[in-house]
Amino acid sequence: MNMLAFGVPGPSEWVLILVIVLVLFGAKKLPELARSLGQSMNEFRKTREDFDKELHAAGNEVKGAVQQPYQPAPNQPPQNPPRPSQSAAQQNPPSQQPTQSF
């Protein structure tokens, strides 16, 4: 038994579906429903196209970063902080050195 035969409605089924929709919603609501359905489909299409553009731009950005050859940074010696000319003990004489209290 072919399972695809049950998935796609034929012309008589479409007519039956349209009659049921007409009875449920009425003739005045059908144009509004069709308009809102068309607007929704248009908005979905625009959003999908924007997403595709962003995805392709990100892919091209990654490709561009990967294709560039690796260039190591130039070797620079590490900079040491300047040393004080005198030690801490020499800067503060013993009488002025802080005392520790316990």
C-alpha cells in the first residue's frame, strides 16, 4: 500500500475543505483571512532571506579569516618594570620604618 496517497488531498478534497472553511468563517471573513495569510507568508519569506544573507556573510567572513596565512607577531623582549634605585629599607631609616603590632 502506497503511503503517499494519503498525504496529498485531491481536487474533490480541496473543494470539501474550502466549503467547510466557508461555513465556519463566513464569506466576510475569508478575504481578511487570505490577506493575513499572504502577509504572514511574505514576512516569513523576508525573514528567511535575511537569515540566509547573514548566514552567507558569516560563512564568507570565516572563510576569509581561514584563508589568510598565519603571521606571527614580531618578537619583542618583555618589558621589565623599572627598578627602584634604593631598597625600601634604605628609603625609610629605622626610626621611621613602620612597626608591626600584634
